[in-house]
Amino acid sequence: MPGLDIGKAPANSVVLPFYAAGALAFLVLTTLMLLSAFPLLGGYFNPHILAIVHTAALGWGSMVIFGAAYQLLPVICENDLWHEGIAKVSFYFLILGAAFLVVCFWFFTTGLWMILGGSLVFVAAVLFLCNVLKTASGGKPFNVQKLFIVSSAVWLLLTVSIGILLAVNLRWPYISVNHLHILTLHAHAGLVGWFLQLIVGVSAKLVPMFLLGKSKKDNLLKTAFIFQNTGLVLLLLDGFFFGPGWRYLVYGLLVVIGIVFWLLYLRDVCRHRIKKPLDFSMKHTFLSFLSLLVAIAFVPVVWFGNSQKWAMLYGLFIFVGWISSLILGMTFKTLPFIVWNSKYKMLNGKAKIPLPRQMYWHKLLSVQFWIFVAGLYIIALSLIFEARLPLQIGLGLMWLTALIYVSNILKVLTHKTVILD
Amino acid sequence: MEFNINDPHYEMKMNAVTALYNVIDPELFVNIIDLGLVYDLDFSDDAKIKVTMTLSTKHCPLGDAIKQGVTNVLGMAFPERETEIEIVWEPEWNFDMMSPEGRRDLGLD
């Protein structure tokens, strides 16, 4: 049938608000980090740190990931996005919920406003899950990438649910076990369930596309799925019913084995790729995978060490090294193409038109990469040696990274159609 | 894609290929002929050009733009004919289908 399996990309009005809001949230995030340089040298259960983490997880990470997922779900599920209207509505719930939560944490205003913020994010997660389930169920019967995306959306809902229970507990304590202990479970449901599984699913589809490489070893991904989910389910059940113990390390090991299987799959793609040179988008991506391994290496140190700085380093490499680096790179593999498609689709072949990579300052991407790398490692070393001035320099570099990123995003979003000579 | 010089539509097919060199895959920056995405051109119907082609990825968001590009260039080269495009997935596109020029443009050789 002519036209079968031709992608009908979602409207720009569905996807672009997520990218724009996410970019602004990254600037807010790095500004808050700069303002909170000294609390970063203390413990993680601190109002400013909680505000920073929720800016990173919801305003920045989840915001861009929602937008990218709505664009990429049709590619992964080989089916049109189920409901564009619901996707648009989810944006308002997510941005309002994230804003309420961040402000409430920053000023540590517990109670109804914080619970309302969590509830708005909950609605956004429900709407996202509906779109994922309906889009996934209508397409090709099964692929493991689809399984990861569906699973990640379910975990997001569970993570937000636990978060709301914690928000209630902060104001009206009712949970008999230690609040910080449940907070750890909430954080890891989000990191391993939501972020990791979504990133695994999307990367398993996109990295082969971008590198022109293919792997036939889908079993590596299936094994990764089993290990990651088994480890996480055991962690949550054991943690909730019996409390923390040495068994956490065993469950962590299961998740790590799952991560290793995913990385082995990506290595196989890289070995069979035909596009050899890596551009700066892909360098950002591989730096993010490296940062994830660094974060994992900190887990035993966090467990056995007696300083909270190791937990801060773990968080740094997760939220900045892994999630942020990935988004900083992948944005330029998706956003310019989305805008190009709406501006130039009808002109393709008719006139000389710019390519997607000509819609942003391409050279600035390499500057962004190196400033980001310098910032990340200066912050990490400053946390280890508890050095205040270098920490502020590193945070300043991260703020500069955000400024460069936002300026490039604005350039793409405000692009006007041009015909080249 | 190869054409027989004895094919009565040989010249039109060569003109169509020349026009299709102007359709670029925006992700790879290579034209669709050198990528090997076009499998067949059929001029047997006097009112139509039937293009049989594929895409590098199923449900690719840019697939519609590439298809529009094919309609645009063939519409300009053959204004008296309507362009009909059939997207097929068999044989599945692979890197071996690229021409030496396509591989060079991608920096592979």
C-alpha cells in the first residue's frame, strides 16, 4: 500500500514547548547551583538541593524527554502518536507541577502547595503513559525498544506516586519508616525505572540510526531489561518491607549487570557502524554513558564511606554527567530536524535550502562540549577536595554551558525560512 | 537501479534520475539516488510516473519530506505527468545499496 509506514510527525506545537521549557529550566538549574555552591558541600537533604534535584529531574530532564519521546514514539513504535491533544495538555501539567515543586522545596513550604505540585506532575505522568500505551499497542507487535519505553512510563507514574506520599509525609508524618529511606527508593525508582529505561529504549533505536550501524544482538537488550527491572523491583520491595541492608548492593549489582548488557549492545552497534567520525552530539552522548559508569563506581563509596560528599558526587554524575550530557548532545540530533521539517518540507528539491545542521551555530556545539567537560570535572574535584573557589568556577562554567545551549536553541526555534543563493 | 538503453523510456528515466539527484536526505546530507533509496521508475502509463522507493528507517519523521521532494522535482521535470510514489520495505535498504559517490559524501571511503 503506498504510503504505508511513512511517518506522520506530530505537530511542532506538540513537541517544541517541551524543548523550549527544558532549555530554560537548564538555565534555571545551573543558576540555582551557582547560588547554592556552599550547600553543595553539605548533605543532600537540604531544601536547596531538593529544589535543584527536582529542577534537574522534572524541569530539565523529564521536560525534554517528554518532548523527544512524543517525536520519537512513532519511530520506535512504527505507529502515529495516539493523541496530540493529550500530549499538549501534559506539557501544562508538567511545567506547572515542576514549578510548584521547585519553589516549594527552595523555600521549604511543605503542605498543600507541594502536594498540588506533585499531583500536577502525576496527571502529566498519567497522560504520558496513556499516549505511550496506545501508541505502542497500535503498531508493530513487539520490539524490545518499545518494551523499555512502556516500562519507563509505568515507572515514572510509580516514582511520582511515591513522591506525593513523601510530600504528604513531610507535612503530616504518617510513614512509620525513615523518610530519607523512602526518599532513596523514590529517587532510584526515578533513576533506574524512568530515566535509565527510557534512555536505553530510545538509544537502542537512535544510536544505530545516527551511526549507520546495526546490531543483531537484540538478546543483549532483552537481558538488560530483565536485569534492570529485577534489580529495581527487588530493591523497592525489600526496601519497603524490610528496610535498607547489604542486600541493596546485590540489587544494585543486578541493575549494573543490566546496564552492562545495554552498553554491550551499543558497543556492537559501534563496531558495525559505517559512519566512523563522531560529531559533537555523539561525543556528548558517549560522555554521558561514561559518566553513568563513573556514577556507578561511586555507589560502594557512598555505601561504605562516612561522608555525604560521595552522595553529592553520585548525584552530580547522574544528573549532570549522564542525563544532562545526553540531552545537550541529542537535542541537536532532533530539534533542528523537527523545525526543518515544518519549514522546508514543501520546498525540498524545489530550491536550494539550508540543511538542519545549518540552522544553529554548529561550531558553538564544540565550545559547549569542552566547557561542559571542564565544568563537570572541576565541580567533581572541588566536591572531593571541598574547595569553594574552584567549585564556584566549575559552576560558572556549567552556567556558561547552559547559556550557549539556550542561545543555540533560540536560534533554531526562531529560524525563518530562507532560500539560499 | 540500472536501465536498459533499449528501454523506450530510457531517456525519460535518465532525466528523472538527474532530477532526483536534487532530493537530499536531510539527516545524511546525501541525495536519494546515491543513497540507493530509489528502486524503480515506471513511465509505462502516459499520465504518470510511478516511483518505487524505500526509506532508511521505517516511520522516519523525515520520510514525508523526502517523499515531497520526489514529487516536487519530478513535477518540475515532467509537468505533464502525475507522480505516484510507492514506499516499499522489501528489499530492506542497507548500506551496500549506496553508490561509491554516496559513500564518499558520507566520508566512508
